[in-house]
Amino acid sequence: MTVEVGIALAIFVALSGVFWKMYDMIQKAGEKGEKAQADLAAHKVHAAEVFATKQGMQEQTAQLLRAIEGIGNRIDSISERIDRAFERQPARRSSQP
């Protein structure tokens, strides 16, 4: 009976060793998960503080559209100047008889 008790005891010790190893791994994974959640929360706060807001983006878009409109107006005025320059030139007459 002592051999059987020894085998049972060995199996019990092996199973409890596996259990404690798994328990330790689960604890470490839980700690990593909690740290990841804390890091994500900190990143969300940082992103909210640093990156552009909706209002800021609307202001930037309005400025860009005004600049593009100004460029369009300048191109239109250049086209008008070119048209006026060609209107003022007298028609050339050919010198052939």
C-alpha cells in the first residue's frame, strides 16, 4: 500500500505544481492586461489634448478654402488682362498685293 500512496502523492504533487504554474501565468497575464488598459487610457487623454479638434479642423478648412478662392480670383484677373492685351492690338495687314 505504500507504493500506491507514494504514486498517488506524486500525482497529487505534480497536479498541484501544474495548477500553481497555470495560476501564476494567469496572474501575470491579468497584470499585463491591467497595465495595457491604463496605457490605453493615458493615450486617449494625450490624444484628446494634443490632436486637432473638430472646431479646429473646421477653421483650418475655412482658411484653405479662402486661400483657394483668392488664387482663383487672381487667375481670373490674369485672364482678363490677357484678353484686354489682345483686344488693344491692331489687326496686322499683310503687305502682299
